[in-house]
Amino acid sequence: MKIALIKERKNPPDRRVVLTPAQAKAVMKKFPGLEIVVESSDIRAFSDDEYIKEGIPVVHDVSDADVLIGVKEVPVEALIPEKKYFFFSHTIKKQPHNRKLLRAVLDKNIELYDHETLTDKDGRRLVAFGYYAGVVGAYNAIRTFGLKSGLFEIPKAVTLKDKHELINVLRSVYSKLPPVKIVLTGKGRVGTGAKEILDAMGIREVSPGPFLHKTFDEPVYTQIDVDAYNKHKEGKAFDFQEFFNHPERFEGDFGKFTKVADIYIAGHYYGQGAPYILTQEHLQAPDNKIKVVADISCDIGGPVATTIRASTIDNPVYGYDPHTGKETDYRKENAVAVMAVDNLPNEIARDASEGFGEKFVEYIIPALVEGDKEGILERAKITEKGRLTPRYAYLQDYVDGKE
């Protein structure tokens, strides 16, 4: 079997890769019958020379490979027919902008595996960049606060070497922070990454009760799950299973946090039909305190009202006018400063690639080479022989243009 790590061709460019040079070398050593090549790229976080030094061939033509592995969507014109592809296709939620991509995958008889669909038997994702999104998102939240308040200015994360350098920069400005309150939603990979950065910076964590009702003479944060910002419409006790199965029975209860929090870091997973979290009404209220929103989840038009578009690594911050619901200069007094970069892990591409690659080597490579004993690939396979697989047949209307 021959695997090719393909060049990222989507704009803006993505510097991440699924296997680092050291990981690719280790995989070939462990599986002698496996060959790995790398398509030459001038944007990848790991240079061609770094792969060559590890004995990994760098090529300009990957058409003879059996499996092609990338990170972001592959442009339609670059897809090679009759191959197995692994990348984030952003099609399984029927994203309109990628309908043509899925159609092309079917037309070209490609076997598509989306990184997002690589799960264990209980549905837990096996490979993800979420932790690193949380790391960079928390850094950017503090950076955005510095810009909005005018108290300090720190470099963009993309200009720094790694996570440790991010932490050192944040520690250097801790003393310039007033006693702000930060609310962080989400306790998954994203929330874990964000929490680690806030902890490493030296910001104290407090539970939701004191956060809501006490004042502090130092910066503090609270990390909350869905039970803290949603409530049953009938006043019943919160039940996680009921919330996930019947979100329509609940209503948002985030308003109590907007009254006391200065910074909101959104690191939650948002399920279809769940109540919105931060609304325009919250932000219009006279007692609203939130002036900075770092939306790591970046669901445009979703549960966080300020996320009216994705921002970019080059221009990560824009302003949201709570009264008009439109974009404005974030420096204006009544504006909320919004950071909604949708490819945050790309800012620490080497760290993110190493973390992602570790799990890909642990779970996915063995499934490819030794047989899919755990059913990982079978569950993840979206297309086969020009058709949607039964598990993803719900996408047919999307492919046909009916949704």
C-alpha cells in the first residue's frame, strides 16, 4: 500500500499535515510493506527537506498512490479518480458550499473518509484538532481583550513558535489584566485546550456560583457545561440525556453570565435544535458586560449572535454592533470585539500536526494496514463505488440539490 500526504490547495493556505516527518518514518518502520510519499509543498509547517532527512520521498506526482491524505477540502479539479481520500470534507452537515465537492467525489468514484467521521464504536472521534483550537482560541481571547481595552498588545499566535511560547507571552501581560471575569463554555477537547492556557497564564478558576455572585480583585474564569446555561422549559431538573435527545424542551439561560462576564470564550459543541447561547437581546441589555467574544466553535448564524462571519488569521478581530446586529469597528465603545477564526490550529501548525498525527498513527494507520478490526473505516466511509454508503444515505437530497 502506498500513502501520499497531499499538498493543501485550499485558500487561505493551511500549514498543517496529518503525519509529521518523524511520524511518517516511524510508521514505515513499524509496517515494512507500507510506503509513504509526500507531495512537495512550500506552505507546509514541515518543509520538504525535513521529510527528505527522515527518508520520506518528496514527489510532485501522487497519482500512483492508493491512499491520499490531507487536512482541508481538496479542490474539485485536484481530485484524482478511483482513489481513497482522507480529509475534512465539511459535507456531513450538508454544508451548501461543499455540495459540488461531494458530487465530484461521487462522479470520480472516490472512496471518501472524513476525519470527522473516524470514531470508535461509541461514536467518539478518534482524531481531531479541537484541543489546539482551544489553545489558540484562549490566547486570542486575551489578545483581543488587550486590543479592545487598549491595555496591552501581544503578537499574533501564528508568529510564535509553539504552545510554550504562547504561554510565556500571556504570562508577561498577566499583571496588566484588571480583575476581569471570563466565562468558558464547553468541556470537550476545545474547552480542555482553552482551560489549559488560562491555567498556565495564572488566571484562577472559580465555580459558577461565586463567579456569578462574588467580586474578585484578580482575573478569574469559570468553565461551564450545558447544564449551567440551559434550563428546562417546564422547570424540571436538568437531565443531560434529555437535553441531547430533546433540546427543544429547553431554553437558554446564559443571560445571568452576560451580566457579570467581561470575556466570553465559546468552546462548546452545538447540537442542531439546541437553544441559542449568546443572543442579540443579551448584548442589548443595559446590564450586559461582555465586550469580547472569542468564538472558537465559529458556527456562523448559530448560537453566538456576534459570529456573523468567520475572521481570518491575518485579520482575526472585527466588531459587532449589538443594536444593529451588523459589523462595525471593534474599537467603538458600544461594539463587542469578536474573534471568530475558523482555522485556529493552523496558527500553531507544528504542534497541532504532531498531536493529530499521534492519534492517526495509533488508530487509523493500523486499520488501513492490518484490517479494519474495530470497524473504524467502515463507519467513516462516506462514499464507495460512486454511491453514498448506507450510513450517509441521508446526504442524497443534499447531493441532488433538494436541500
